Amino acid sequence: MIEGEDKLEEIYDSEPGDEGDEQEQIFEHHRFVADSGQGLLRVDRFLVNRIENASRNKIQAAAEAGCILVNDVAVKSNYRVKPNDIISVVMAYPPHEIEIIPQDLPLNIVYEDESLVLINKEPGMVVHPGYGNYTGTLVNALAWHFKDQPWFNSKDPRPGLVHRIDKDTSGLIVVAKTGEAKLKLALQFFEKTSTRTYNAIVWGTPNPAEGTISGNIGRSLKDRKQMSVYVDGEYGKPAVTHYKTIENLGYVTMVECRLETGRTHQIRAHFKHIGHTLFNDARYGGNEILKGTTFTKYKQFVENCFKILPRQALHAKTLGFVHPSSGKYMEFDSELPDDMQQCAEKWRSYISGRTME
């Protein structure tokens, strides 16, 4: 264990470290089936008796976070377990006992040296293996890329990872190749000294054109797969997103976002909160026509845009950090992926010569 590795575990446990903690990916850590003769018993007491070293406080906190499922539905700690109930404890990170299977998958490597590798992740690629989805991920591809490295451990569920982005978000992600680099890079994300900008296409026209969105972000109390913004500060974690308009495309707008914090689904939740949901973000309702006319031709046009861009319009465009070995600041930029470029071009063509309402 390198010096400070315990600090690295604290970093992973305390904060996702990126806009998208892969909330679509849920990892099952424990699974129990109640006996047919099970008497009514609070689920927190039920689990304390079955999970080694688990305190009742931790179980209750997990329930409040929506991590205790009974028959695939999140429950509170006072839920009373019934005969034949299936009780699962799920988390946003994989259990350590998962063995990573190396797979020779294509990786778009932007930069690589002895300390790190920078990857431009394609949309649709999951970062972590998860429950029911153990192959085809970025981690599987990294395992293949790193398989001959002396430090590589196939039982490490996060080989070299220091931050993450959502499955359907494209863009830059840095991966460490040594223990020292992993610690130093993770500290930069934890202490918010790394720099990141995203490009997004959002519904409507943000007003003002440049501004800051603030508000605590926490798991939605209605849908555990969504994050919500809580302005009273009593729930969730503080989150700040700075944005500026890049291009007005009529009923949608291209914006640049700079993260001051790194919360789960931060950009997606913040822009929904201000009424400008990301274009085609199905999780947050952006796959509906939220702005524009009622004309059939317009509806068909938007549907065609959805087909071109079958995901939320979000790309991790730039990434900057201090190199863990040289100590020099490095910043990388990436082009918008083809689907976002094509979608933006269709909107340019649509509004060309037209008077928008």
C-alpha cells in the first residue's frame, strides 16, 4: 500500500468526483431472501443481523439514500420484511470481489505516458462493470490495456480510475497507471483543483446567457434513478455549475458548463431545475418536445434529431490537471462527437432564414 492510500479510499467513499456517477449503473452488494416463515421485522434490524460489521446507523443511512431495495423497490429503514421478500443492498460502486475480465475493446487514447492515459470515451460505453453487466465496459478495456503492467490487479474494481462520466455522456477521462499517480490525481478531483468543461445542448434559451446555477443535489425522493435540486440546503450536497451560451439554435441552445463541484448528474439536474433540460435526456424528460411549435413537420424534425443523437446531449470537452510526476499543468481539449455535431447542424439548417416564435 502506498502512503496515503487510505486517503484515496476516503476520496472514493465521500464524493463521486465527476458530473456523472453512472447512476444508471447500480451494483448489488448483498442479496437476501426472507424465509417463508419470516415474522414481520424492520428491514434495518433484518440486515444488521445478516451483514458483518454493519451498524444500524449505517443501514438506516443506506435506506435514506435509496440503497435498500425490497423486491426491487427502495424502502425506508422502518419497512417490515415479509415472508419471501427479496432484500438487496445496492451501491453506486462495484463490490470488491468482482473480478475484472480484460477485453480487447477499442479505446480512443488521446495521450499516454508512464503515469497516465487520457481517453476520449465514446457515448454508450459504461465506465464500471455492474450488476448484470460485467463486460463491455471501459474498465474491461482498461484491464486489457493494463494487463501486462506489474501493478495491475484484476480484482481491483477501479483500475486507475479517479473520476467517472455517465454511460451516455461522451468525452475525456483520465486514468492513472501507477499508485502514486492515482492518489495525486484523485486528490485534485477531491480538492476541486482539476478543471473541466462540458458542452451541452439544452432545450430553450437560458436567460441570462451566462450565469451560475447553485443548489444542493441529492437523490430524488420520487425516483431513485434521478437526482433533484434542493434549494433549502437541508438535503443533498452543495453544487455549483457555471455556464455560458455558445450558440443559440432557436428552440435549443449550445452551452458550455464549468463544474465547480462534481455531483452525480450535476449538469443534468441543474439544467432541468432552471427549466432547460438537456436535449434528449430521457432520464430527466428531455426526450419530449419541450420548446417549439405544434406543427407536425416540426415534431417530425425533432424526432429525426433524436434519432441522430439517441442520448443526452452532453460531452466532457476539456480536462485540465497537474501532471502527477512532472508537476506541470496539462489541459486537453476534444472535438464534439459526430452525433452532437450533426444534431447542431440540423438545428442550424432548420432555423436558417426563419423567424422563431
